[in-house]
Amino acid sequence: MTTSEHVREELARIAPERECDRLAELSALFHSAGSLHLRGKGDWGLHLDLSSAAAARRAFSLLRAQGIRSEIRTYRRRAFDRATRYQLHVEGTEEALRVLVAAGVLDQRHGPLEHPPRRVVARACCRAAYLRGAFLGGGSLSVHGSPHLELRTASADSAILLRELAQAHDVALGVLERDSYAAAYAKSWEAIESLLALAGASEVVLALEERAVLAATREQANRRANADHANLVRTSRAAQTQLHALERLRAAGTLDRLPDPLREVAELRRRHPTASLRELAERTDPPASRAAVHRRLRRLEELADGVAPGRPTASRARMPR
């Protein structure tokens, strides 16, 4: 099941108790997924075209609660994935006209409205119901890569209304207009989660928050693992360089004439070729600092660079501080 379908499944389970909320949700469904069909002789019909069985069941239930009969039909989309679509066919009866006028889908002359009048979305509960219906009718959510939530509408005015309704609850949405549709959208996790919570999809919001926490934890663990790996590579390369330097000093007969602290560090490095500077520092007697061990190993490398292979050196190395 896709993330969008998860949202629709949860939203479809919400049953508003107030009449104003039911009308607002029904209004959003028709403004996002409805179309008007003239049949001649003054007859007409309304269709809802939905991508989700859950949304279709919810629309059917809302219409039935208002005393409007509808018929559900299915068909397969011809393009892309040939997904199943659901259509609700509503006859233009007198009762249907009355309800759709009350919901702001039609005006008093029974002409289609691009967006409902303010009375339909005046209350906070009605705004939430309208946003819920907008997602059921034309919403999508993608969380793969960059998050993106979109509420499609038939006109730019409808998308602007959605933005205004969300803004009333401090949720920022953008508006885009394409050749065949317009949409209100959100691209930040904060805006997406706030909008879904406002619409009533609390379970999805919790799942998204859990996903974000897991992603952050995984990213932090990867960063630490990468840092540890890089440190191990640097330590291994440095140890190999130091061991080669000690071998040159030994071959030149210089190693045994070094000051005690240098010989001690040289012996520790030969005995513990993979140990870190901190581990070597803990093994010195008395224990030295990590910086002191680093300076001594650097001094050994400098001495090895100045020694010709196989040629003894009589001079005594100067002890670094």
C-alpha cells in the first residue's frame, strides 16, 4: 500500500458528527474530483472520479447520509499503471440539488462553483473537514527522497482557497498551476505533518515522525561508522609508515642508540602495529600523552628519512620535547 493510500484509509475512517463538517467534506470531494455532465432536456448528473476504494466508500456514505443515491462504478485507467479508478454517479434530483447547493458545489441557479462560499468553511472544524475531503478527492503524498504533499483541484482559485484554509491554522502551503489542473502543495516535513494532523491523519503523522527519527538515527550511525573507518585507515597508514621508518633505523644500527623515550615508543609500535596513539600512550612508562607519543613517532620518521639504508649512524638523536 502506498503512503497516499495509508492517508486515505485513515481519513476515510473519520465520521464527522456535525452536519457542517459533513457538508464541508462533501464539498471538497466534489471540488477536487467532481465533474458536471449535461444529459439534455434539462437533466444533468454529477460524477466523482476517485483513485481509492476507501475514498469512494467515504463519499458514498456521505451522500447516503444526505439522502442522495449514488452508484459506484469502476474502470481501469488507460495510461501509466492502469490503476483501478472509482466513479460515483449522482443523479440531479431535487434533494441532490438542495444538498449540493448547501455544500457550495452549485449556486442557487444550479451552476457549478469553482470553490465553496465562505459560509461552508467558516468554522475551524469545517476547514479541517474540507482539507480532509480535498485529500480524499485529489491528494497525494510522497516521502521517498524529498517529501511532497499535493492537493489537486480543478482551478487555481480552489487551490488558493486550500492555501488560505491551511494558513488559518499556521500551515504554509504553496500553489502551482498546470495545464490540466492546479494544486496546493507542501514540501517540508513540518508543513506536511501539520496539514495531515489538521485533517485527522494522526496515525500517519506518528508513522512519519517515527520514520524521521529512524532516518536521523541511521544517518548519525552512518556518519560515526564512516568517521571510525576513516580513522582506522589513517591509523593503519600512519602505523605502516612508522614501521618502515623503524626498519630503516634498525638496518642502519641507529635504533639501539636512541634516547630511552624514543626507543620505548619504537618498541611499542613494533609490538603493537595496529594500536592507536592513545593506546600506545597508555602503555608507556610512565604513561605519556597522546601528543607526546605522536611527536616521538614523528621524530623517528625524521631520523629514518636522514639515514641511508645499511649505513650506521654514530650521532645520538635529539629527544623531542
